[in-house]
Amino acid sequence: MELEVSWLFQFLYTSLCFLVSSFIISSLTSFLVQRVRTKLWCNCEICHTYLTSGWSNQFHNLCDWYAHLLRNSPTKTIHIHVLGNTITANPENVEYMLKTRFENYPKGKPFSTILGDFLGQGIFNVDGNLWKFQRKMASLELDRYSVRSFAFEIVNCEIESRLIPLLSSVSGKAKSNGNVLDLQDVFRRFSLDCICRFSFGLDPRCLELSLPMSEFANSFDLASKLSAERAMTASPLVWKIKRLLNIGSEKQLRKAINMIDVLAHEVIRQKTKMGFSSHKDLLSRFMRTVKDDTYLRDIIISFLLAGRDTVASTLTSFFWVIANHPEVELAIRVEADRVIGPSYERLTSFEQMQELHYLQAAIYESMRLYPPIQFDSKFCLNDDVLPDGSFVKRGTRVTYHPYAMGRIEEIWGSDCLEFKPERWLKDGVFLPENPFKYPVFQGGLRVCLGKEMALVELKSVALSFLRRYHIELVEPCHTPRFSPGLTATFSSGLKVLVGERV
Ligand code: HEM
């Protein structure tokens, strides 16, 4: 018996050693292949500044340094050789990668591996047929007029029953009474409630501040942050070994993902129990076709990521910009009084909201300067040459950079750094721009599916907030500082004092 146990132990030990060493060898091989395509070390000025973080002496954020480099590049394209990354702010290149040669610029394996544990096979993380299926299903639903008015109903219910009571409870109270509100936190809670009600027909009640932030929301934030941090390690080998040994940040990530899985499966179980054939939410619509629970879980997570952080981030920067531009705030209120009437007790209808051209222009202008997704990368499948003549090597990254594009004179004119909603209006009517000049919602074949829903949410919050309250920034600053992550987040939140309008 003793002999058998020791034999078994030896067998398990040898197998484990074999697995670990094969993993390390295969990871090293892929690391070397990747490095042959990129460069181990490069002493050009840009790479040197990147490697030594020298940019931080002059700029608050990495994206500001990239914007500076791209503005000064004659082609509006730069190369970070050590990252194997071609970064572009050239609209022709953006159109080429997102539309003309879409097939040559998929998300690619490195991206889907980094986010694979968190997002699985959800729409954000897949290419090919898996993407086509989810895209088709979701666009059939999200493009319907009825879905937009469903979104309008949910958003306005959340505003009336939670957001306004919350703002009323803190308005007019002095800073010394501890009534400083972090609007970024409020918007994150608000958008999570909205997207959960819209996507699953379930209400996490995150905006009820008396309740602790749900465990799901905390695990979701942590998983999103730690997954983004994987992309910042010098080599994927680092996080892969940590994952194999289940240590450090990878241990935390696994724990957060386990929690997300348990709760996502609970959502699916509840929906199955409630019956989903007649429900209007997106999950019920998917459940009528998809029978695999893991796949459903992945679909859920991608929609949460798509619809939550982007909206919260847009609202945060919008209110920061508005607090710095009282003349725009006034113009929004004047337009609302004219179109809707002076009483703000009832929110406008979905149709009436389409007539608020100045409000839409102010929101677009805020996203031009502060896009919630500041940059977005694809992988080049085969060697290629971009329209501006930049050569792109197979297997390397190509990134388009909406944040930098909003700051380029050749695209937006000499006043590009100014916040001017009027640039979007012609005779008082909102005119959209070419999506490759303004790829805030991406463009081409993978253009955002939730744009209309997002606009309903953004306009409704802006309107009900600005007509009743004004805000004062507690820590005024000229340039926000962002935390690293998948979407732009103010690193110290957005602390404000709220006052009721008289
Ligand atoms: C201001 C708010 C929003 C912005 C700026 C935004 C922006 C974007 C961007 C840049 C992408 C491309 C991401 C990539 O492929 O890497 C995207 C994709 C997507 N967005 Fe949005 N989004 C917003 C809100 C929403 C909302 C509310 C929803 C859901 C209801 C949504 C659903 C999606 C989906 C499903 C995709 C994937 C499309 C595909 O891969 O084919 N988005 N969005």
C-alpha cells in the first residue's frame, strides 16, 4: 500500500513537472517568436522615453504624450518598436483598418488570450463566425425602435426613482458636512443598474447608496482592471506563469472571475425559472437561441463591459467639462426650455429628445476631447502598407487613437483643443462627422452596437441633472489624470458639491 502511494505521488509529481516545463518552453517559444517580430531593445528617442517612463516628466497621462507625438508626426502615425505597436491618428489609416482591409485587422489571438479568462467568447473578444453570430443577433435587437424606447423607459425610471432623490439628499449641503459627492462613483452605479435592467431584466440596485456596492460589481471592476494590467506586463510569460502558479494578481483575478461566474450563472438560472419567451431584455432574446450556459455567461459579461463603463466614463468627463464651461451649461438649459417647456418636473419624451441638437452637440464635443475608449488595438494578419505609407509587419499591433485624433489641427482645425459644441451644428441642426475622423464609437464593420442606447442614457441624465442642479468642482484641475484600464477613468474620481437651482 505504502509503495502504491509513493508511486502515485511520484507519478503526479513527474506529470506536474512535465506540464510546467512544457508550458514554460511553449510560452518561451511564443515569446521569442513575438520578439523576433518586434524588438527586444531599441534606443530610438520614442522607445527610450517609453521604456524609462521619461514622458511622465512632461505629461500627466500616457495618452497625452501619444497625442503630442502624433500631432508632430508628418504622417500622424508613430511606431513604438519595443511594443511592436504602430499607433495612428490618421483618418485614412483608420478607415483602412476598420473597413477597407477589415479582414486583415482582427482583434487577434494575443488580445483574446489576455481577456479570455474574463470575457470568454463574448462579442468583444472574438473574431470570425462567433463574432458574426453575436453581432447579427444583437444588431437585430438593438436596432429596433422599440428597444430604444425600452431603454428610455428604464433610464428615466432609474433617474426619477434613484438619481434625483440622491442628488436632492445632498444638494445645498456644505462641504464641511461631508456632502461631497463623487459623481464618477454615482455614474458607475447608475450605468450598472441601467445595463443590468436592460440586458437581463434584473435590478442590482447599485445606486441605492444605503446598500453596499454589490459583490458582483466589485468583482467585475477588479477583473476588468487586472485583465487590462496583463497587457502592460513586459511579456505575456509573466502573467501566464503567475496564472499557472495561481499567485499574486492572477490569484486575485481567478477569485474575481469565479465570483462573476457564480453570479452570471445565477442570473441565467433565475431567467430560466422566470421563463424568457416573452421578456424584452437582451438576455431573454439570446436565450431563445443559445442553449449553452457558458456561452450565455460570456455574452452577458461582454454586454456589461460594453454598456456600463463607457457610459459612466462619458458622463464623468461630460460633467467635468460642463463645470468648466458655464456658458455651455446655460445654452443646454435654454434649448431645453425652448423645446420641452420651462417645467422640469416631467422628463421629455424619446421623440422630443431627438430635437435637442445643442445637447447632442455638447455630448459629442465632450467625447471628441475625452473619448471613453481612448485607443483601440487590432492585430495585423499579413504584412501590409497603410495608406500613409507606413509598413505594418505581420503579427504586430496597430492602434488607432481617438484621444489623440481629437487634438489634431489637420482634423479639427486650429481650435481643436477648445471645447466648442457649435462645431457640430449647421443652422442649429446637429451634423454627424465621418466616423473615421471621429472613431469614438469605432467605425466600419465592428461599429458600436449600443450607440443609440448610450445617447438616450447620456442625454436623459444630462438634461434631468442640469435643469435641476448645478455642480461645483471640489478639486478644480486643468487636465484630468486617468488610471490605466480598458476605459478612461479619472484617477481621483469627480468630487463635486451639488446645489439646487433657484
Ligand atoms: C458612450 C458610450 C459608448 C461608447 C463610446 C462605445 C464605444 C464602443 C467602441 C469604441 C467599440 C469597439 C470596441 C472594440 O471592438 O474593441 C464598441 C463596441 C461595442 N459596443 Fe459600444 N460604446 C458605448 C456604449 C455602448 C452600449 C450602451 C452598449 C450596449 C447596449 C454597447 C454595445 C457595444 C457592443 C455589443 C460592441 C461590440 C461590437 C462588435 O464587436 O461588433 N456600447 N463600443
